[in-house]
Amino acid sequence: MRFISKNRTITHFSANMEPITDVRLQETITVETHDCYGGQIDSETVLRPDINLETMNQATGPIYVNGVEKGDVLQIDIEEIELDPRGIMVTSKGLGVLGDHIEEPTTKILPVKEGRICFKEDFIFPVRPMIGVIGVAPASGSVHCASPGDHGGNLDTKDITIGSKLYFPVFQDGALFALGDLHASMGDGELDGTGVEIGGRTTLTVRAVKGGTLEAPVVETADSFMFLASAKTLDEAIRKGSKHVVGHLQQELSLEFQEAYRLLSMLCDVRISQIVNPLVTVRIVVPKELLPRLFKK
């Protein structure tokens, strides 16, 4: 199995990225990634205002997928996530939903060992590993890795984890995907602006869906499909994601708009992924009892 090191990264997803390597369809690879600060915080004396925020959320890649063309759907199966032995959480003035209460920044280093996070001596929690940044080259322009969009990017969705499948619309030949910003744990919303930020290694398998159609990323779990939508406000993101789901239900289940709209309200859930990035991200959760497959066979 091929190993791709973290020594070549991007800070922006762009339409004209040069790949660092290529992979075959059905190939399983392991990708090493930095923490979201790129290793700049190595002790609790280093504070968020001390670091270069322009290089935050850098992603390893981009990786060209042979056999994937513009208009296809890229499928990424997350096989395993191995975490580094320590994570980082910071606070800083203005960061997160209560950042106005922060007067002085602080940094906390959290040991991560044997599948557990040591927050304090009496506060030890199991890891919930996830990928914060993962995406493909956008249709045009350049998007900083700290921001999410229809191409993916900084989605900060805790269901992007071991055992999940990701689906991305492909805007450029080869897809040109990259990933980074692992978390040992993060709650919905990422309310203080950080999860347990950590480096590590992700093992994944790349596939293609020919003839599939998507407008934005989708996460598949054991029991549902989660349609991700990012926008300036929660209202806009919910509306955008709902339109994607209703359109998909119409297409895949041969339904009229009003019938698909009723099923959206009857069976589907809205969940917040994050509200602290340049755009907020939500997911519309469609149970497999309603949509057994994402694409018609």
C-alpha cells in the first residue's frame, strides 16, 4: 500500500492545481497530514496570535485519480484514521461563538493514547477521529482550505470518519483531491472554533461513479446519506441542502416536486456541521429506508 507524506501540501483548492502524485481507481493509499496549524504550535506557550494563519488547514495533495473525468463523481472510502500522540485546542479573542468572552488567548495540549483523549486527570474521553478538510479542485478560481464549498474543503463534519464513504462532484479531470485537518474529537458546530486538532494518517480507497450526478459533497454512513451544503448563513445553507435533496429524490425515485418535498419534511433531518468557518455547513440527513442507493444502477 502506497504512503503519501505530508511534505507537499496546498493552502488553496484551485482549478489549476498541479498534482503531487497520481493513483489508480480502486487503489488504497495512506495519506499523512499535518494538524490544522501545520505544526506551528509545539507547546502551550505558543498562542494562536503567534502563528501564521494564512497556512492554516493545509491539505496534503492534490492527488490525481486516473480514470476520473470532469462530470463524474469521486467516491472516497475511509478505511482507517491513525492519530498522532497529542492534540491541540486553543482559545483566542473572537474565536468561536463565545469568543467575545475571551480576554487572553490560551493553548492546551491534550495527550492522545490508546484511543483516549486526556483532557484533565479526571476528564478522559474516547477518541472520535474525523477529517476536517477534504475536497477536490473547484470548477473555477481558488478557495482557501479554511473555507468549505461545493468542492468540499473545510467541511468540519464529524461523520467524515472511519467507515464512511464520501462522494464529490468532479469539476476537473483527475478530481485532484486533498485532505488534512484531522480531529481526535469535535462536536457539531465546532463551537469554540476548534476541535482536538491533530495530525495523523488516513487510509482510504478511491473509486469513481460514472453517470452519477451531484451538486455538492455527500457522506454515506451505515444508515443514511448526508447531503452537505455550505453558505453564508444557516438559513441559506439549509435551503441549499434541501433543494439538493429534493432534486435528488425526484431524480432517483421518479417523484414530483411536491411528493419529494413532503418526504424531505417527513423523514429527513437537518444537522449543523460547523458554524465558525468563513461559510457555515449543514447536512441534510436522508435515511436509507427512503433512499437505499445514492445513484440508480
